[in-house]
Amino acid sequence: MLSIHNLIKIYAGPVNALQGVTLNIGEGLFGLLGPNGAGKSTLMNTVAGLLEPTSGSITLDGADIVKDPRIVRRQLGYLPQDFGFFPDLTGLRMLELMLKLKGVDGPGGRRKIAQALLERVNLSHAAKRKVSGYSGGMRQRLGLAQAIAGNPRLVIVDEPTAGLDPEERHRFYRLLAELAKNRIILLSTHIVEDVATLCPRMAVIQGGRVVADTTPRAARAAIDGHMFEGFIPDDQLDEFSKHHSVTSAILSEGSTNRVRVHSADANAAPAGFASSLATLEDAYLVAILTSRSAQLAAINSTGAAA
């Protein structure tokens, strides 16, 4: 169990990057959704022992990793968003180098471990090919191979499917799901499909706060019956958005928008709009919009009081 309690991180400025984050994460895949700048990277780096929190606690299976970050480093696999490879090395040599840097070895030597890891991520056929010739999906699988080297208890993957084509993305999904058995995998992303496909539990973070800690099914159920869809001309969209909670507006045929709206009152659909089945993307966007509205109300309230 990874337990994060009341985690606060304040940078010079001051910038409140994390504002009391509390999460309890068990074995399997856990999705962390949030827009850019929400605090996801700060949280990942703090859990990984790369940043010291201002206050709060993090424990891994009961061990305090804030007091002793070496505990998590010995049990951590990490795949950052931008993983640096040496393009002129083969996949096998690159993985052997990463094993050496991580201090991973075994009775058969690093080459044997590297070969086994490449087989695990379905890259044995490309072991002797230079990394410069790998596709984006192959590079991600190579990065994941180094992340699971040494059989870590906790694996953190940051935006792992960004830039992958649909076929590579689904291949990566299957691999992550397989590797989630008997370990904790924390998946940080802004791609809702990643979480919908992989994660039985999820959290939404916005402005350094957890605004939802739930399951994809529960998140959808919470707004079911409150989502509506219709069409609005492009020149009327701004005015329409002032009066309705628009979660998405997709331009259609150059001058009309297919608009999705959330209404707190299930009986108050905008004129011409029809009820629509709620999606996880809807639930995510509603959580973000609600959080922003609450923050704006708090700012306005403070300003009025002053």
C-alpha cells in the first residue's frame, strides 16, 4: 500500500504546488488525471524521493519514505515522460547500460537479465537493432523494461502513451495491465482513455488538490442523466458558454459546434439539446470545471471581505 497523507509542497515565490494531497493506493493500476500544471509531476517526483515535501507523509507498505527516501529508491521503477536513449546503441546494449546504472545484476549477468526483460516487453526481435530505428511504441516498451528491472514494488509511469498511434497505444495497455499484478503502478496522464482502459481506481488533481478520488464507473454514474448534447453555431458559442457548463465543443462542418453540457438539474436541458450517456471524459471535465468555479468563488469571496 502506498499511503500519501496531507502532502504539501511549496516552492519559492511562494507557489503552492501541492495543497494537502491525501491518497491510499493499493496493488494494481491507479490513474492520476489532471491538466498540465495541476501538480501531477510534483506529486510523482515527491513520491519517487526526488523532491522533499514541505510537510505531510508518504509511506510504502508502512515504511516512511520521506524520512528515508532510500527505501523507495530500492523498490522503485520510473518511466518519465521524456526518457533519454543513446540512439546509436542497440536495444540490448541500452538496456544493459541502464541495468548497470541501476545496480541490477544476477547470476547469469546483466545480458541475461536484459534479454529476459526484452522478451517480457515483446522486443526480443529488435534486440540488436539500434534504438534510433525504434518506433515511439518500441521506445516506450524499452523504457518500461528498464523501469521493471529488479522487480520493483512501485512503478511510476508519466504520460506513457503520449504520441503513440492507436495500435501501439493498445499494445502498451496490454503490457501495463500484465505488469500490474502484485505491484503498484501509478499512471500519471492527461489522456482520459488511458485511465478508462486500464485503471480500476483513479484520482483527479487540479490546482495541487485532489478534487476526485473514485473509480471510473462511479465517476460516470455520478453525472449520468446530467449530460446533454446539441449543436450551436460557431458565432453563438461564446454567449452560450456564459450561461451553461460546457464540457466540450467540437467544430463540425466549419461553422457549427457539437457541444456537450453538464447541468446540475437533470430536467434543465438547454433548448434543442438531448440527453447523452455520460463518459469518463465528461466526469473528468466536470470535476475540473467544478474545482475552478469553487476556487474562483473563494477568491471573489476573499476579495469582497477585504
